[in-house]
Amino acid sequence: MAFIAYFLARADVLVYFSIFIALFIYWVNGIRKRTAKMPPGPIPLPVIGNLNLVDLKRPHESLMQLSEKYGEIFTLHFGPKKMVILAGYKIIKEALVTRAEDFGERAISPIFEIVSNGHGIILSNGETWKSMRRFTLSTLRDFGMGKKSVEARIQDELMPLIESFKSHHGKPFNIHLLINSAVSNVICSIIFGKRFEYDDPTFKKLIKMLDENTKLVGTPKVMEKNKAQTHFNEENLLTCVLDLFGAGTETTSTTIRWGVLLMLKYPEIQTRVQEEIKTHIKPGQLPTVEDRRKMPYTDAVIHEIQRFGNIIPLNVSRSTPTDVYLHGYLIPKGIEVIPFLTSVLYDKNQWKTPYDFNPNHFLDENGKFVRSDAFMPFSVGRRACAGEALAKMELFLFFTGLLQAFTFYLPPGISREDLNLKPGIGFTLAPTPFMTCAKPNY
């Protein structure tokens, strides 16, 4: 006790001791940085790096193969650029949830910088992202997100979609444009307060541009900056609306198209869903969100469509705001990190038959719906999809409503074995174009 009292009484000793501790910590960290290594990975070739190992048309398949060899965290060189890949449920949950601050920044590539210029929700960082996300979620709630009013908007859009399907009189047609239009109209009704007819030229042009992932880049505008430098400006408003249209249309409509294709491939599953619909929804009555709790098999099928469809395989890249150490490896500040969602949705340690379409992944032995933490189609953590609640509502109401109204079957001359479940090429994995026939159930 006397030693402690003497030590505390000598301010100069306390200062020197503090300096010593700081220098010691700096020295230890210096050694750690010099000895720490980045995650392992294939040896890069000059100029091209590891591009010889990656199928650029379907990179998610190549990354799955590489993760089998190099494990849950590895380094990959896309040309001269280094990236860190996180593969598997456990490490992605650790990075995006447990250590959300360490992996919370959005990696900005040159093309993304051109598209967003740091504005909006999806591709922004820092205070801009925080402000825009809060504003968007608050505004969507004010417009009825998660409430009966949005449910009614979706139901209102379901009726013209059903009529459009009926207009083909059982003949083969491609559902792509109609599904995109219906889903996009839900966003239109929320943002603009109105829907558009499917044959409206302006609306069709918008849908086509979204579908082709055309980048809408406006001419830079000179804005008068005030001292507060608010984030609520025209650029952020425009980019937020584009984010909502892009994310709110493409992923949901693509999932519904996967759903119809998989019902063609597995008609016995379609029949079982329709039996559950008949049991719990009266003829002529539209499905409601409340019905989902009474329909575990339908709910399981929709979840399995999302898992199997694997819509956004590479997620949207993250970056580290500081040097980060993960499982003993150094991930340098600012490096691009890919939380590889395919490795979660197809994780063999989380799913009994990861490469098969199997609704039993979400059912227990008694046929009750069960959730899985490895179900991450919307990503997880602070950067999870802001429109997740709306998407879930749309998926259930549109999918259930369509299977209530129609039985989907293959055009003459096409067998189930002919159906191609390989996705097309793009940032999102969409079904290759297919034709279907829709027979009204009433």
C-alpha cells in the first residue's frame, strides 16, 4: 500500500510509466503488423493475378471451389487488386454481425463511384449512409411499410397481374416483363402514390433500363453548399430513389420468376402448395400476410426458392476502415472484402442437401416451419437490405396469389428434364429465359 501511495504521489513517475506503456503497446503492435500475414490463397500470376482460376461469367462457382481448398478466409487477386473472400456461415456471421464496425464500410469500385458518387443508401459510407438509411426507413414506415396499407397496395397489384396472365388464354408466354412490372409498381405506388399500366411507354422504358442494369448517371450539378453541409440534397434524393427502384424491383421479381420456374420443374411441390392454399384461403379471397403463419409448407417453399435461387451470390462488397485481424490474419485497411453469400446459402454444414431444391430445409419432422440462421439472402448486420420487410411481404402475396389463381405447366414439347436451372449472367443470378403456360384454377 505504501508503494502504491508513493507511486501515485509522484506525478512524474506516473507520466513516465504511461509513456512506457504506450511505447510498449506500439512496439507490440509493430511486431504484430510485421509478423501478421494476409489470408492464404493461390499464387498470383503477373498482371492477371488469379483471374485464370475464376470463371468471370459465374464467379460464384469458382469461389466455391477455391473455398474448398483454402478454407473460410482467403486472398484472391483480381488482376493487380487484392481481395479477401469470407466463405461459410460462421465467419460471415462473425464479420458482419459480431464485428459489424470492422466490416461496416462499403467498398467502392470505379463503376460504383460513377453510379453513386458516394450518394444514396447502397453504395455510400459514413454519415451519408447513416443519414440516408435512417431517412429512408423512416419515410418508408410513414408510407406504410409493414402496415396494412402496403399489403393492400400489393393485393391491388396482384389483380391486374392475374388478369394479364389470363389474357394469354393458356398459351405459352414469358412472365419476365409482367412480373418486373408488377413488383416495380408496388415501389411506384409507395414513392409516387400511383401505379402505371403495364403498356405505359414510359413505364416500360424504366423497367427495361432496370432490367438491363443500365447505369443512370446524370450530369454533375453545381450545388450551393451551406455551412451545415446537409446530406439532404438533390443528389442523395435521386440516388436513394434509384436504389429503391433497383433493389426493390430486381431481386424480388427475379425470386418470383425462380419460383414459377421451380414449380414447373417440381409440379408435385406446386400441387402441395395449392392444397395448402385451398385449405386456408377461401376461393375468391386474396391471400393476406396473416395467412403465412397458417401455411408452413408454402412459407418453406418461398424460403427455399430464395436459398436455392442465390440471387446475389457475392453480396455487395465491404471494406475495412482500419487494419483488422480475423482468425489470426491481417486484413489491411481499405481492402475489398467479399462476404460470399453463396457459401452460406449452400453451406454443407448448415443444409442437408445444399445443391438440391428441398423445402424440407425449413420444416421440422412435424411439418412446422423452422427458421435457420444460415438463411441470408438479404445479407445480415448493419448493411442488411433495408427493404427486407417489404420484399418478404411481396414474395408471399405474389407467389401465393399466382398459385391460387393458376396452375403452371410446361408448353407442349418441353419436358421437365429440358428445363435449365443454370442462372443467366449478371450481378444478380436470374433464371435463363423460359416459357410457361398458366391454366386458371377457377
